[in-house]
Amino acid sequence: MFDIDLVIAIGLIVLIIIIFIISKLAALPKKSVLFLLGALAGVFGLSFLKKHQTNALKKKLEDREKELRERESRLEKLRKQQIASYEQLQPVKAELEKQRATYKRKLLENNASSKAEKEEIDQLSGEELHHKFLETFGG
């Protein structure tokens, strides 16, 4: 399957070459070339922003996952030492899962391309959200 970023980049390069050739043939006024180049810059800016947001959310999720694993292991050690009971561990695990689901939902919503997809993501919960996250981001 083609990488969508590569397809977009190749398409934009082809579009720029076509615009350049048409402007050299004097078929386009010089002012319209600036508008077309401005529009291309806008497209690049929006795609860069979306990519940056997705990467930032992924980084935040990874950091949070690491923190949660450390916290979970500390609690597990406490439980093994009979300091914390099983009943005290369960609410903490539930809270950790809730936080994971929140970050996954944010990543999916950031990646959604339409309002309908965002509404569909809002309706997902539990395993459905987890499966949708795995389908979208893999791993």
C-alpha cells in the first residue's frame, strides 16, 4: 500500500511543475501564480501541523504509559508485600485504563478527517476504542 504522505508530496510536486510550465508559457498571469503557491504553502502548513499534533500526542501517550507502568509495578510490589490489598489496587488500575482510553481517543480524533468520524470515535468505548486505535496506528 502507498504511504499517503509520499502520494501527497509527489502530487504537490507534479502540481508545482505543471504550474511552472503553464506560467512560463504565459498562460497564467503572474499574480495567480502567487495565489496558487500560497495555497500550496497552506496545504503543507496544515499537514505539518496535523502531523506535529499527532506526534506530540503519541509522545505524551508513550510518556504516560511509561509512568503508568512504573506506578503499576510499584503498586504490585506493595501488594506483594501485603501493604496494599487487592481492593486498593483495582481502582488505580481502572483509573489508569481510563487515562489510556482518553489519550487513545484524542489521537483517533486528531487523525479523523471528518466530523462524522469524530462523532463515531466519541461513541466508541472499551474494546471497540482499543481495536479502532490498533487499526489506525498499529502496534
